[in-house]
Amino acid sequence: MTRFNVQVITTQVHDGQKPGTSGLRKRVKVFQQQHYTENFVQSIFDAVSPDGKTIVVGGDGRFFNTEAIQTILKIAAANNVAKLIIGRNGILSTPAASNVIRKYKADGGILLTASHNPGGPDNDFGIKYNMSNGGPAPEAVTEKIYERTKTIKEYKILEAQPLSLEEIGEFTFGPLKVQIIDSVKDYVELLKSIFDFDLISDFLTTNTSFKVLFDGMHGVTGPYGRAIFVETLKLPESSIQNATPLPDFGGGHPDPNLTYAHDLVKVVDEKNIDFGAASDGDGDRNMIYGANAFVTPSDSVAVIADWAHCIPYFKNGVKGLARSMPTSGAIDLVAKAKGVEVFEVPTGWKFFGNLMDAGRLSICGEESFGTGSDHIREKDGVWAIVAWLNILAAANKDKPGTGINDILQDHYQKYGRSFFSRYDYEEVDSDGAKKVVDHINEGINSNSLIGKKFASSTGDFVVSEAFNFSYTDPIDGSVSKNQGQVVRFEDGSRVVFRLSGTGSHGATIRLYVERYTKDETQYTLETAKGIKGLIEVALVLSKLEEFTGRKEPTVIT
Ligand code: G6P
Ligand code: ZN
């Protein structure tokens, strides 16, 4: 038997390797520090007992992806992992990785991504561990990994030349088996098993004036988008843009919202495109945007749930629906109409996984441009985009000429409208952020907010309830406290304050506002107008501007 050269390297603890909402995210330069990546990878293996296991590895192709994979290969080989399944050239979108874990019955996955955060040598990288169900590791596991990073003294690594990741096939790397797979194929097969591609294709070929534009934002979804929109649906090459993945996302911020997806917004508006859509760096987020029609993520998931019957995957109905707490309650109304359960979980896709595994959840979404279903255990950008095409194709069969706006207006007519917006104050000074949180907590804990009347330019708002959101997982009973501060008003509106758990440095305060109306005259109103007064109230009651010195949010979505 060949002897492999496994080395035990003495290391020192790196502080702050605590996974956030979605894995460990830091500047590339932080990961490049001596032993930093090695420590974290070894800690993952120490936490998940990798003996004889099969692990999927892939990333969004951002700068440092390749180096990190070579490190994982060497550490996996030295830690008795049996096999790594790796996307060709190290590429797997986050949803594709979730699918591969499930389809190949792997024991887990290491995903290399910082999602929608900018990439490149001066920007972010990330490492995230997923479980055998294909979903992000729950807090119990990420805590175990973190605990390990705080005491690590050595790591084991195989001394070997880098393995080429270019060719599909089976290889060995020291004692480790390595299977390199096509990054796109399994995912396309999955979507074909979910949606009515014949219906979509018929609709698009008989309505050639209905224009589609998919924007990959130079993230990982370019090749996935090409496979679906150009190769499968036979749309022209001009129906995809920014579809070449780049390690720095072309210098952009690969986050599909109205601010950062400006390339898409510009072309859609200029060319009057009926259906525009974008996905983020690692392919799990989506934005649906047509000429004069922006779909808020909260509405998007509600619409998909309402139209689920036209998607073959849901032909037997939906089991349950869910949203994250700050997401608007639009989907709750659909659940009520369908007579199915609806769950409100904390921010973070990992909270949906248990409900899906227990067969209680089919479709869910978050205000943060995440939409998905139990076909995998991650949110899925391209899935949501094809879901909308499936819905539009079905709607056009009944009523030719139906566009995004018609779908939205019909939805509001049926259920009423939830105005929703999120204000982000990025990279605020941590002291200021803490003061905001403390100040609201004071109001919550002393009960002094209840009954308080706040005047605004659109009328008075009286507080009916104020609390810190806490969640008890209905499946495993685990409790997650302090998941956001909620202030409700007598008219049913609410504001929520939360600190982001995905930033790589500084604090980001998120302010979420929601106002529901059944007044038909407001269904076509701009969101900004619909929530104007509520925003004023939120800023007054939190003293956000005073404590942070910020007069304007960094991003409004
Ligand atoms: C990621 C997570 C989502 C979460 C979003 C915002 O995309 O997967 O579940 O909603 O980040 O999280 P944050 O903690 O920054 O508000
Ligand atoms: Zn993402």
C-alpha cells in the first residue's frame, strides 16, 4: 500500500471564526492569512466526524475559490474523508450544490461563497457547511465548528501537488476518491422535473414579442442561465447578459435588487422588456423585474404559492408555506385561502430545512430576495425565475397578454396588498448600532412603547405590541432568541429592526416596514408612497439617525 505524506501542522487560534447567518464570511485577505482557511476547514471536519464520508465541494467561482478547494482536498485527504464530489473547475451554484448533496446521497457539503457580497482580492470570501439534507448546517453544528476554532492547535494535511479540476471523471488524490462532475447538468435535470417546460416553451415561441432577459450579474448562474434560457427554451443569445462568471463579478455587487442590478433595470426599461430577472453571486437569490413592474420578494413568494397548481412539482397541492419573520405577511393570506399551515421563522434559510424534512413545508421565501421550495434545501434563484415563467405561461393560456403587473394586480384584488420595504444602513459604527438596539429594547422591556402615538405625514400610528422575536423550532424544539425587534401598530402595520448576520465587517442595521391595505385605490401606488409615514415613525421611535449619524440608508429594497 502506498504511504501518503500526511503532515500534522502546529497552528494558532484565529479569533472571530464564528459562522454568521450563512457561514463564515470575511475579506479574502483574512482567509489568506497563514493557517486561517486550514484552521476553519479542520474545525469543520473535527465537528462533523468525516471518517469514510462523502462530501460535496463547490463554490461560486469568486477569487480564492480554487485555492480554498485545493486546501480542502489536502485536509480532507488527511482526515479520512472517503470521497469528495467537486463541481468542474470548482464551480457549483449554491442551489446546485444542495441538489448534488441530495442526489448523490452525500454526507454533507462545503460551499465556497460569500453569496451576493462583492468578490476579488480586496473583497469577500466565505465557507459554509451544509448537511446531508442539502441545507445549511443548523446552529448546533455551526457552534460546534466555532468552538473548535477557539481551541485548535493543529491540523492534518496531505502533502501533494494541486489536483486539476478541469476534467469530469473519477480520480484519486492520496487516499481520497475524487469525482469531478458537470456543474450544470444535474441542476438542469432537476428543474426539468419540476416545471412545465413544454408550456413555457409554447408560450415563448407563440408570443415572440414577449421578451425575456436574464442577468447573471457575472456570478455563478451564467452557465445555468444559458442552459435553461438559451439551450432549453431556445431563447436568443440576447436573452441573457452578464452571463460569464468572473472572479470579481466584474467589479460589481452581485446582489439582485433595484440598486445593484442596475444593468438589468436599465436594459429592461430601455427596451421595454416584459420579463427581466437576475440572480446573485452564488445563484440562490433572485429578482423579478419587468418594464414598469417590480415584484417585491414578499409578493413573489405569495404569487408563486398561489399559482403552485400550474407547476407540475406541486400537482398534488402544497403541504405548507413559510416566510422569515421580517418578510411581509402576503404569503400568510395565501396559506389561509389554501387551508395549509404557514410558518414564521427567523431570518436564515436554514430555519426552513427542518420543516421541509418533516414534510410540512413546500414553498417559502424571504424579503431578502430568496425564494424556494422543498426540491432542495437552499433558496434557488433560477428556480424562482422559471417558476414565474411557468406562471406567466399558464396565465397567458387563460388570458393572453397577461404580464407581470397583471399577475400582481390580480393578486392584490384577491388578497389585498402588503406594502413592504427594507432600509439598510450598512457598515455603521458598532456603538451607534448598539445604542439603537438598546434604545428599542428599553421601550420593549419597560412596556413604554405600547399605546404610544406617533404622528406622521400620512397620519398617526399607535403602537399595539412591541417584542423581540423568538422562535421555537416545531420539529426539534430548538430555541432561537433575539431574532429582531418588532413593533406593531393598531392598523396592522409593523416595523422591524434587526442587525444583519451576513456582513463581513461593521454593523448593518436593517429596518423593515410593512403596511397592509384592502383599499383598491392603493393597489397601483408606488411602494415608497405607501410606506412614507411608517418610515418616519420608525426613524423617530428608534432614534436611528441620532445614534448612527446616518441621514439616509445605504440601500433601499
Ligand atoms: C442570506 C441568507 C438569508 C438571509 C439573508 C439576509 O441570503 O441565506 O436567509 O435572509 O442572507 O441576512 P441578514 O442577516 O444579512 O439580514
Ligand atoms: Zn446568495
